[in-house]
Amino acid sequence: MEVDTRQYVQGLKDTGGQWSLTFSNNDDLHDAWDELTTAYETAKANNLATWAVIYIPNLSKSCFVTFEPGKIPLTDIAVSEALNAEISNTINEYKGWLDAVEPA
């Protein structure tokens, strides 16, 4: 399966670029996201990329992307509603659906 891309200049593809992830907004998220963004900055300084592998149980493929993590936004707060954070990230390169890699 191939993702729809548009080529504007030689070698530069647009995969949509924006990738939103929604998490429960709690201390675990903040700790994990701080760790991720620190690792991202270290990798970037060394000309390395931050990878995400999207594993879906019972699917023979995983989706692979390199991306820049966004910031945790101020979330909507409402009575009797889950406190979720939708984090907007930037996809640098869409590698696509390849053989599944199950998390260890």
C-alpha cells in the first residue's frame, strides 16, 4: 500500500506532514514526552532522526515514520470528561507499511 504523496520539487515529497496523537494527560505522559523530546534534540544534534513504529496487533504490517515531536498543549477541561492531550507532530519522512515489528 502506498501513501498519496505530491512532489513539488525534485526529491521533496509532501506526506501531509502533520500527525496528531492523543494521550491521557497525566504525569506519565509528561515524563515520557520530556524523555522523548530530549532524545529527539540529542539525535538532531548528531544528524540522526527520531523514528516511530506503529504496531497494530493482528496486522502483518507496521507503519514507519521519522518525525519531530510537538509540544503538549493546554487541554480542554470539562466536568466529567477525560483529560486528553492531542499532540501535533511533524512527519519528516513517511517510510510506509513494512513487515510488522512487535514491541518487546
